[in-house]
Amino acid sequence: MEWFAILSAYHSNGSSDSRLHSYIDGRINFPELGPISVSGQRFTAAKANIESRVERQMIGERDVYDSINIHFRGDLTQWVTDRPAALYFVEQPDLRATFLTINGTDRWGFLIHSLSQYGYRPGDFTSERCTALIRQAVGIPELAVSVLGVSAWEASAIVADRYRDGSVFLAGDAAHEMPPTGGFGLNTGVQDVHNLAWKIAAVLRGQANEALLDSYHAERQPLAETITRAALANAMSMGRTKRQSSAVLPRREFLNENGLIFGLCYESMAVIPDGTPAVVQGQYGGGWIILTGVHPEAPESWRGGMDFTTPASVDNAYAVTLIRSALERRPLPHF
């Protein structure tokens, strides 16, 4: 199922928004259509119907390149046991693809990039053709392969210009679509909901003014633009929009961008500035960015003897420890 969500759980005066009702049990109800299961083709139809009813524009680049996902079963253990990874890139003159780890042994995703640039069409991918391409990528003509599913898609880099339309809030793919180069999509969608859910709850419980809900757009939409630009830059550096005659390495920032998920800062009416300087992101947006939340003049016990003004001095393990220590309000250990 694609990551898509429109939330309309907020009605402060008990009124009903006739455009959409969203329920926790995973069903969407339109007054004229009745309940629609959030899965398969009917969900796709529901998505299109919902989108047409929400006043917002998607800004950016649509259909940047075309790809296809192949879910298959095949034992690749002997080739990956000694070099485990999440992604295995295939760079061949007539095939650009990526093996996506599912269980690391016999279940995999096989993502073929830039179909049209290599003469492929979505309809070409029969089970037999998929099997042949997987065998070609592995280099084993007799490899036993069972194709479980095939799904064609277009990569876009677009962000909604508004995340709220009355009592309707956009989250996930409803608010932003980005190339998968970097793995930002699901993380960004989960962060959307994390940011919004407590605000809706606070307003409904009378703990906050309704104006708090406007901070959702102010905080999340600019970050989605930043993250989507990074994902697109990664894709372009890999040559996704044209045929390549030789191996192409991604830009240095690719997979070194933890700061885009863990280290960004919010500016909105819901955030009270404490007087510290605004965070200046580093070139790669690495995990070190989150450490700027600890002021350089903080007690030595909090800084752990490390120089937080030097990105190279901090690794991700220390960053995670910092977050945990901050939440528990205890001194940091020395590493």
C-alpha cells in the first residue's frame, strides 16, 4: 500500500466536514460513495477523489523518471552473507537497478530505474522477463526465481503548498512525494503525523487554542521542501533521467544525511525562542546537526569533553546518546 494519508479528525464544534471522514479502522467514507477500503485499486480511486476536494497545489517536478518494483523470492545468501547491506546497486550497460533487502536471504525487492531510457515499458515486465533480468543482474543464468509482484511507478518531487484546508490536514504522500533516493519518504510522513496528532489532541481537550493547528503547516511544510530537494538531488546525481554508458556513483551526500531526519529545527508560533543562534546546517546534513541543540557553553558534563562546533568530532552513536540523555535529563557519558 502506498504511503498516503489525509487526516480530518478535527472538528472543534462537533460539525462535520462533508468532503471526508477518516476513521482509525482504515476505511474512508464519502457520503455519496459509502465506505471505501484503504487498499488496492479502490484506495487509488479514493485517493484521487480526496485530492480533487482539497484546495492545495503540488509544487515541484512531476514524473521525473519511471521505475518498476519487482518483489521476488530467490536465495542470494552466498553472495551477500559476507557483505550485508540494505541496498545493492547494479550498474550494467543495459540495466540500472537496485536489490532491496527484505530478509537478507531469499526475499528481495528488485528496483529497475529509468525504464524508458533503456527501452523498457511497464507492460514488458512479465514474470518471465522479470526472472531473466534478475538473473542477469545477479550473473547466474540458472538462479531459481519466483516473482511475487510487479509494480510500475513514476518518481516525482512535489510538495503541497498548504498542509491544512479547514478541518482537513495533509500528511505523507498527500503532502509530499519524493524520489526514494535517500529513504526519506516514510520517515517524513511519520514525522508529519507525529507533529500533528498531539496538537489535535491538545485542542480537542481544551488544552490549547485552535491556532496551534496552524503551526503544523509552518513547521512541516518548509522541511518537506528541503528534504524533497535533497532526494531529487540524489536521484539526479545517479543519472536517473538519462541512459548511462558507465557506472555512476551518487553524490557524496547520499546516505550521509541523517540530519535531514533527526536534526532539523522548527520555527513557528508554537516554538518559543530561547535566544540561541539558529542552527546552520552542514553540507551533508549528517547526524551531528542535532548536537547543535547543546550550546557550546553548556556544562562539561553535558558536552562529554567533545567540541560540538566541529562536525567531524561527533558520530551518530554519540548523537543518539545525546538525545536519550537529554530526554532523561542526565549527564552524558564520556566516549
